[in-house]
Amino acid sequence: MTSTPNCPSTISRSPLAPLHTLLLLLLLLSLPSSLTLAQDPDASPLLMSLHTKQRRTRAPGLMTVEMCKECTDPTLQGSHIDAFNAYQGPQEYELQAELVYAVPNDGSRAPMNKWQLKDKLALFDRGGVPLVEKVLLAQAAGAVGVVLVDDGQCADEKFTFCGMAGRLNDGGFARNDKAEQWRRVEIPSVLITEMSGQRIKNLMHLEVIDIPNMGSHWKTLE
């Protein structure tokens, strides 16, 4: 994850300038080597719309997610990406909410930023634990829906094959999961590709935090 800070075009010629430059270099070297997001300097939240209104015009399980910043209605004012709806769980829904990154990002434990997820859409990275467990953790934290970012297992942008999560022909991801796991799910969830996830994260206002014994994670700035 590499992020380039906004640096001044010129450096003061005061005697302290070399020290400032050295401190800046040390700061850059201390950032996690996996940092890859080129973040939007706009600090306004990313508003997202999840709905099943377009289902009749798309392949079963394939839907469109709209998003925008500094707007009131993403369905009218936003850009869109394709998403893969969960085969189980709610199948008819329409909601709009701010998108917030869950911490830890992979949902390997209950969210440490639970207060941020209340009445929001929770963003998780795929991997580490089953997708349904991430959804249940978000639900317990008060989130209204979940957006899951693939980790490269989906073969293409149309979800032709997504590893253990299934394929587009299944009519939704996680079709082969045990039904009893999903019976507890009351909020919608969608899977998006790694590329779409990168696009979304670039629009979010995030910071990197280090969690002892868990490494670096992204956190949505408030």
C-alpha cells in the first residue's frame, strides 16, 4: 500500500530544512511496504446505494452498486460498479448509507470500530474467515449492509468464477454454504472484485493504523 503525501514544491533554505527533509524521509520509510492506495484528499464520506431494483435486467446474482461523494442520491448522481449478490440472506432490499472500513479489515475478529459501523455499510476484505462470518460480525455491530472486496480469487470482473465463493451461474455467491449459517443474516451483502474494491478505497478517506500482533489496517477517518 503506497500513498504519496502532498509535499511542498520547494524546500525552505533555512538551516532546519535538511532536518525537515530527513524527518520526512524517515516517515516515508516507516510506512507499511504494502501501502498502495492513492487516496482522495476530499474528506467527505463515500455514500453508497445497494438495491435489487435492476435484478430483472441483469443475470441472476449480478447487480449494480452506485456510489458518490458530496451528493444526496447515488442512484442518480453517482458512478457504478458491478457486484455479486449473496445467494442466501435478504434478496429484496433498497438502502443508502455511508461506507466505512471495518477494523480489522479482514473481519478476523469483532470490529474494533463498532461505533463507526452503526447504521453504515461495512467494508471488509475477503480472506481469513468465511464470508458469512464477516457479515454476521457487521450485523452485530449495527451495520445495515456489507460490501466484501475479493482478494483476487474472482477470475474476471463478471464473477465468472470466484473460488469457493462460487460462480455467476450459481445465481449468487456462497450458494454452497450451510443454510443454517445464513439464516441468522438479516442484512444484505455483496461481493465486488479486487479492482472495484481498489477503486472504492481510493475514494475513501482512510488512514493506516498498526494493531499489536495484527499488523497494519486501514481505518476510515471521521
